[in-house]
Amino acid sequence: MILNIFGNQNKINQMPYHEFNWHEEIAVKTILIEWISSKAMIGILQSDLVDQNPLNPHQQLCTFTKVEGSNVTEVYFSDPVFYGIQKHSLHDATISIKSLFNDEIQQIKHIHIQLISK
């Protein structure tokens, strides 16, 4: 299944309605972000949707790089990493953009995240 999530801030908590199966896994297929600033940043996409465990203590879905001078980040994962579901209702979950190295978090103008499940 493909799930498209849209937002306009660093924390998305208004998700579409979807109920996952008990053994379903998700991965990020595509990220498209339009930023307000053009400063560089290395970011992490994390969510309470996936299991927090010793192998994934930050509930990370993926990382990305925002290059200096650009207001757009576009990442397509040709071989995405799948994670086990912790919350079975997508609409109860949140997704956040954070700085990987505690740099200044850049503000988002628009974001589109495409998740895939198996």
C-alpha cells in the first residue's frame, strides 16, 4: 500500500485514516520538502508510528541532507528500509523532522512524504 502524507510544519500530527495489520511494516519511499530557509542541514524523519527498540532508539524512518543554497529537498529511496509498526492507527501517529546533529532546525513551508507498507 502507498500512503501519501502532506504537511506544512516540522511536526505532522494530522494523518490520513488507515489501520495497519499487526505484522505490517512501513518504509519511506519519497520525501519532498520545500523549506523557508536555504541553510544547510542534515535531518532525520522520525515517528512514533514505528517501534522504539535498541536497533532504532530514535524511531527513525530515514535521514536526508538539505544542501546550502537550496529551498527544496527531494529524496527517492530505491531500496527503502522497512520498520515494524508500533501504532496500528496511522491517524494516531506523528511524524517529525529534526536535526540529526542538533543544528538549528529549518522551518518547513510544505512537505510530502510517501510511505509504503508490506
